[in-house]
Amino acid sequence: MSSLEKIAARRAELDELSEALAKQLAEVDAEREELAVAERVLRRLYEHEAEAAGPASPRPVQVAGRSVLKVPHRSEVADASALPGDYQRMLQIVKEAGGPVMVKEVGAELGIDASVPGRLEPLRGKLSKLAGRGWLHKLPNGTFTARA
């Protein structure tokens, strides 16, 4: 096989690979569009459920044009049922730990992959918010405990 034949054969292989990748990329783009639509539909459903649930559930507020659930200060409400569901779960995990708990331990209970850098930062922010609103204690070493 001559050099020109080798080049032509390799070019044909690359053309086939290019076509396969283009097809795969089109499928990925289509699925991403479907996920975006599903996300919008679920957000609308959650908003309708929150409105239908009435004042006993956390109420969404507008922040920077987005609807977010408000985390009330502990002194403003009767109990933790006024917290959004994910915050209730975090509070429950810390209470069940019975002592100081690290963010990565809460993350493990929630199924968050701590091996990915930065994956726990949103959780750390939520736990700190709970501490700032009087639901938890944040200790100097960065661990959290439940308030009595």
C-alpha cells in the first residue's frame, strides 16, 4: 500500500468517525433540549404545589428575578416544618448524628459525591444558612450541631 493509499484510507476512517460523532452530538443536543423542557415543567408544577399547599409550607420569594424558597429564622416559626424540604432533611441528619457533624458526612447521607471538588460547597452554604437563622450551631472547626 502506497503512502497516498494510506492517507486516503485514514481520511475515510476519519470521515466515518466525524459522521458518527456529529450524529452523537445531535442526539446529545436533542436530549439536553428535552431535559430543559422537563425542568421548566417541573418548576411550574412545584410552584403550583407550593401555592396550593398554603401558608403552612415555605413560600417562594423573588431573588434576582428567580423564585426561591425562604428559610425563616427559627424564632419566626413554630417548628422545622416551615423549612423547605431539603433543609428539613439536613436538619434531621444533623440531629440524628447526636454530635458535631462535618459537611461531608451530611453530604454522604444526601448522596452527594464528595470526591468532586466544590460539590459540597452549596451544602456548606445551606448548613451555614441554617446556623445563621438559629436552627443549627456552627462550631469553629466547621462542624455543625443541632440546637436543643
